Amino acid sequence: MDMFEKVYDKELGEVKISDDVIAVCAVNAAVRTPGVASLSGGIMDNLSKDILGKESISKGVKVNQSDEGIGVDVFVNVKYGVPIPEVAWDIQENIKAEIENMTEKDVLFVNIHVQGVEVEDTGSKDR
């Protein structure tokens, strides 16, 4: 029996997991997925980087928690040449597994928003 099971069995209180923790799980799962070039932050992420001088740890991820479970929207850039539907499916599966494993809560949806395609820089320049 692990520590969380003991806490739940004794009913000592409530465990709350912040959106940022869930977003970090989603970010880690997404960037480990083959075919993903990067996560794409929206205008708010860009503003926080410009104004505060730091990049958000949950860049490109929006989390929605409810009593029924967790929903996640992920904004990604994929590598040029990969089959986008296949990569999107893999991202969904990886994020769902990671969040459910870490939080023991149901993931209701993982929406993938492909924002762009990144071409790999080969380092050579045509002259």
C-alpha cells in the first residue's frame, strides 16, 4: 500500500492538484512524443515572456479540471514530413497515460491543436 492509498483510506483530508502540475505532466508527455517539434504558446504566453522575462512552464497547454475529471488543450508544432494525425493520436495517448498515472484522475479529453510545422535546420546554406 503506497502513501496516497493510506491518506485516502484514513480520510485525513482532500488532495488538490494545481493546473500547473497537470500542465507540466502534459508538457513532458508531449515533447517526448516522436514528431513533436515544440509546444506553441498563445498570446498570453508570449506576453508573459516579454513582460516578465521568463517563459511559462506550461507553455502551449491549457488545463480544465472538474469533478468529473481533467481536460487538456495542447498547442503544438510538428516536424515537417511526419503524418500529423498519427502524431496527434500519439500525443493524446501519451498525455492521457501520464496524467492518469500521476494524478489518478480520469482524463476526459485531450484536444490537440497543430499550430505549425517546423522544418529541421540542416546547418548548410546555399550560396
